[in-house]
Amino acid sequence: MKLTIITPDKLAYDGDVTAVTVPGSAGSFQILKDHAPIVSTLEDGKVIIQGAEGVVTLVIKGGVVEAKDNNVTVLAEGIIEE
């Protein structure tokens, strides 16, 4: 499954993943391969990315996620550096 995370000023992540957990407005949820199409607003919080290299965590400042046809796109307002 392909994940792309974009902020207004940069491409924050682009690669193949096995799972991604996002901070949805109604609570965190996980997207796996062959997930039903979805569009959801996101709150400030952690995006947990699971891929071949292990687990990567990014903290975003709100945004929107769309998942369709094994392509997940996160449009984040910003990335909070830890």
C-alpha cells in the first residue's frame, strides 16, 4: 500500500507501508491493505507508519486523510518536530 504525507511546505513521507494509524477526529484508526475508501478529518496527533524498515512516527497538526485503491494520502497542516 502506498502512503503519501504532504504539508503546505514539503513532502513529509512517500513510500510503501503495511499499515498506518492516523488521529481521526472521532478517534485514532488504522488503515490496512484493501481498506474501504474513506475520507476523514484529522486532529493533532501521531501518525504511526508501519513498513519494511520498521515503525516511523510523525506528529501532525491536523489535516485530512483519504484512502482509496491502496493509496493513502494525508494532507497535514504541518509536522510537529519532536
